[in-house]
Amino acid sequence: MTNVIRTSSLFGIFLGLSASLAQANDWQVTDLMQLLSESKTGKAIFVEKKYISIIDRPIESSGELAFTAPDKLEKRTLKPKPEALILEGDKLTIDQPGKRHLTVGLQDHPEVAAFVESIRATLAGDRSALEKFYALELTGSAEQWQLVLTPRQERMLKIISRIRIGGAYADVKNIDFFQGDGDRSEMLIKKVVSQ
């Protein structure tokens, strides 16, 4: 009788684990993109560390991020010095106090366009835009996921070897860029809840 109880208990545990694993395996890129596409606006604060091989310590910056679907993304660095990168449609504007205001068209800079789309298309949940430039690999679950983007074009791979984006549900929590030359940057993101 004891063996029957142990066997049925073990069987119950096995079924529970199998159900958990099946749920984890059911988490797909389509599910993530659906969740992300439901968020039309968002604001966050960021801390970014850049690790450059010729410098002993990482360079740290911080500021604010804002996204408005489908195609407006702002990165406003506040420290160590003010700078704004504003992406709207096909135009990227760089604004540094005391310097010339610069606007460039992404169609003239395909590598920059691919880099920018990694963030913008992820935030918008636009899988087709991502897959135009990257191979996608998703691991984890809705509660804690990681999306790795690997550039499809050889020219882009020389600049960025991969981009790793992590999050929970529809919140992006971190973005790590791994450059072709071995340098990298890590950005931690904390969503600002509107009141």
C-alpha cells in the first residue's frame, strides 16, 4: 500500500513538473510580441554602463527614456552631460547643448537603422521589423524572458555581434549590446508608473 501511495505521489509531482515545463515551452516570440504591442506609451529611467577595452572602468550615464507607439523613441541622457537622441519615423535627431543640432535620415545609414530598430521594434512588438535585421531567440517565460537578437547582415555583425533584451511581461528591464570589437554596454531600465 505504501508503495502505491509513493508511486501515485511521484506520478502527481511528475505531472505537475510536466505541466510547468509545457507552459514554459509554450512561451513563444509571438506571445512576447503580442504583450509588447499592447503598450502604446511608456516612460522609464535608465542607467547605462559602457565597457570599453581601452578604459579601466565603465563609463556610466543615466537619464530618461520615452516611447510612443509606433515609432517615436526618446533617450535623454542627464548625467554625466545632457544629450538627447530623438527618433521619430525615419529621422534621428541628436541634440547636445552648445553644439549643432543634427538630424539624419535612417535610410542613408542602414547600420544605424538596424541598431535603432532593435529597440524600437521590440518596444512596439513589431516582429516583422525585427526579423528584417535579426535572427530572434527567446528563452524563459512571461515572468522572466530574454530575447537575443543576432544581426543577419555580415556588415552589421562587425558592429554589433548581438543584442540581449530582458524583461518581465511587457516591461523591458535591461538591454545589453555586444559590439563586434568586444566592447559592450549594459542598460538597466526601470519603468516610471504614471499617476
